[in-house]
Amino acid sequence: MPQQILQSKIDLSVRFHECDPLQIVWHGNYFKYFEEGREDFSRKHRFSYLDVKEKGYATPIVKTECEHFLPLKYGDVFTVETTFVPSRAAKIIFEYRIIKSNELICTGKTIQVFTQNGKLVLVNPPFFQDWKKKMDLI
Amino acid sequence: MPQQILQSKIDLSVRFHECDPLQIVWHGNYFKYFEEGREDFSRKHRFSYLDVKEKGYATPIVKTECEHFLPLKYGDVFTVETTFVPSRAAKIIFEYRIIKSNELICTGKTIQVFTQNGKLVLVNPPFFQDWKKKMDLI
Amino acid sequence: MPQQILQSKIDLSVRFHECDPLQIVWHGNYFKYFEEGREDFSRKHRFSYLDVKEKGYATPIVKTECEHFLPLKYGDVFTVETTFVPSRAAKIIFEYRIIKSNELICTGKTIQVFTQNGKLVLVNPPFFQDWKKKMDLI
Amino acid sequence: MPQQILQSKIDLSVRFHECDPLQIVWHGNYFKYFEEGREDFSRKHRFSYLDVKEKGYATPIVKTECEHFLPLKYGDVFTVETTFVPSRAAKIIFEYRIIKSNELICTGKTIQVFTQNGKLVLVNPPFFQDWKKKMDLI
């Protein structure tokens, strides 16, 4: 049975203070856009970080990647496309694509793990399994 | 009896990502430098925020100001001069001067109050009075 | 004849990376919101910074202020209200109010001047006078 | 003939505004530390970005990576170890390790390319070859 592809798209614009002296978005700021993509995904697909927190979990980021193809400049309007990457491991994996007027600006990836009281959780927490079932991912 | 002037000075340098497309430090980033000045002051005059926290207090900032005379650019080395402003009110007031090669770059001010469990504390907490006595400020 | 009050309002939400260990928006980040307010004002009232730049001017910020009444937290949705403050001086003055559910979060102010080739311009540039006339401000 | 390993080490400390509501350094801020490592490397091994600029080149970042093992917290003092990764391609590759009290906090990597007038340069610029020769890298 084919898996569901879970994705969200949000339009953002470049803010002045995100640009550097080269007149382009400073490379580390793309992780802010990915965060906005991730939050947008969570809202649209009802995956709430506050729920996670209530259940005593934290989901720290353990890996980030970004590959740049074209720069964004001040005033540019762009789309962050956030895709959930299914995995059996106790990890939350997202891939990102930033697109401006049909041009690929960059791609990225983040991996989050689950911790409880500061300790790594090696099995998928029940609420995460439930969410994946509800979303037809497993 | 003349009051003691409590001050600290720290040398910092401008980082690339703090500069904007005008090739100068983005105005909001000066509050990062003031924060580094405040922390430097606290270290040198043994006014510890961790102590504050242990005693159940928080010291949120309620007012910030910055007046700019000359811009800082990428690579500039400068001094943040942080001065404690004595006050009878239950407030922590600091004034800042940023200087580069004898030129005044900007001046600033922050006001912090004391809160306990999220509520404003209107009298000076004992540990703050003790610190002021030890520092010959009262 | 009563002057026109020029204002704009934009709704924003607090991003995770804008919050500090006290679980509230870090005080220096409010100047990012004011910048978004200023850009929103400029768009709505056709005061373009790109035009300014094309005409050889820059408009560096020479003064910033912010007074805080209540904190913003992660996920909060709020309104930035940006008001143009008329002045005869060669300055661009904005006042800001951030409001969340009818509660005043903070107020702020920024003052910008005009420079040309890095030098302060003491008279109002023609394009700024034209804009003020068009907006019924003078 | 064994190649020279070019490296630099700089001690930094975590600033309050770099921490997030989880009380740890926000993941995107590690790229600021890598940038400080890169600048430190450049100073120590006389690889100047201003020289690069003077010669009409820019060196935009095209790839970033960070893998996290332990979090940094407010007040932590740590070392950024920056290592130049030799490559025949017209690329500047750095690897980073952040270490605190003998514990590995994270590792990272950045790749920069050369552009001239906004266009990708596919051969190593003469000044880069000269620098590599001087450093015994080729």
C-alpha cells in the first residue's frame, strides 16, 4: 500500500535583518525558515509541540543540513515546502525545499529525537505512533 | 559621601552575521553587545544572574534605548563600557557606551525589574540590597 | 487643518528561535517586529526603501526605544501597529505599539536620518517632501 | 609527502540571547560559532576575506551541516576547532568540532565556492592556489 506523502507549504518573505553584507540571506538564517516550515507543517497536520511537551517529551534537533543553489535577497517572497520523511526509528525527520518563482533556492533536512527528562528515548513514543496511524503513515 | 561608580569594560569584535546589507551592524544587534556588557559587569562585580534565579527571582528587561552616532562595520573591534546607575527603586539600571578607537559609536540604557513567580516585586530584594552594600553603593 | 494620521497594522506570530530561556521573546527581538511593522507601513503607504536607495540615499536608524509591559511567548499571535510621527526635521520617525488580545505588550520608537554617500543630509530630500505632500501630511 | 593539517582553536562562551526556551543553544546558532571559528582560522593562517573581496571574488556558502551530540547551555565555555579540508575542486571546505571540557558537543561542515560578478568560478583562483602553496597544502 503506497504511503501518504505528508507535506505543507508556507509563503514567507525575506526580512532586512536576515540579510548580510553580501546583500543575501545569511546562510544560518535558512534554519529559521525551516523552523517556520516545520511549525506550519505541525499546525496543518495537527502535530503539536505543546502536546509533546505536555507528555514530558522534548524533541531536540540532532542533525541539520542545507544545500544552497541560489541566494535569496531582501524583499524576496518564497515558499517553504516541508515534507515528513517516514522512518521506523524514533526520529522526526523533515526535508525542506525553498522555492522562489519556480526556481529552487535550497534544500535542507533536520532530524529530531525524543528525550524524556534529558534522556534519549529509543522507542517511538505512543503519541507519535498514534499520530502516524491517524495520518496513514503506518 | 561620594558614591562609588561601578563600571566594566569588555572588548568585542563585530561578527559577519551581525551586519546588514548596508554593510553595518544591524541596529537591533547592539542590544546583544549591551547584554555582553551586562554579563561582563556581573562577572566582574559578582552580581550573578544564576544567584538571582536560585533565589526565585527573574529580572526581565522593561525598557531599552540606544542612540547611534557612528556605525560599526564587519571586523571592527570595540569596547562596551557598562555602568551601573544607582536608584532607590526596585530596578536594575545600566547605561552603556560603545567606543571604537576613541570615537563614540553609541550610547544605551536598559532597565530591569524584579519578578517572583511572574509578579512584579516593588521592594528591593534582600540579595540586591546586600550586593549594593558590599559594593559601597548604599 | 487636522493632519492625517498614517498608520499600518500587521499580524505576526512569535517564532521559537525568538524566545529565550525565560520562555519569552528576547527583548532585542522586538526591534525585528518593529522592522516588520515599518516595512508593512512602507508597503501600504507606498514609501519604498528601494526608491530611497535608487535616489542615492540611505536611512540609517539613529535612535531606538522600547518599553515593555507584558511579555510575548512562543506561539503568541500579535499585532504591530506602526504610526508615522510628522516632524519638520529631516528625520523619519515611527512609533510602534504591539498588542495581543487587547493587551498592550510594548511600545517603541525609531528615528532614522537621511545620508548621502555616508554624509548626514540636514534638509528633507525632495522625494520625502513629495511623499509627505501626497499623503496629506504637509 | 604527508600533507599539513591546518587547524585553529578559539574559546567562546554561550550568550543568553543564543539560548532557546529549552534552555539550550538554538540549533541554528551553531552556524554562528562555526563562522567565528572560520574567521579565527582565517586570521591565524592569514586567509583574509577582505583580500578575497579586493580581488573581486565572493565566497558564498553552498552547503552546511551540523550534527549534535550534547547541548550547550547559557554560560558554557567551549572551544571551536576549525580544520581546513584540502580539495582539488575550486571550493573552500572546513570541518568543525565544538568541545566542552573534553566532551564532543557537535561536529559540522561548510563548503564555500568562489564567485566573480555573481558567477560561479570553476577553477581555483590564483590567490587561493598561492595561499595553499604557502601553507604547504599543495
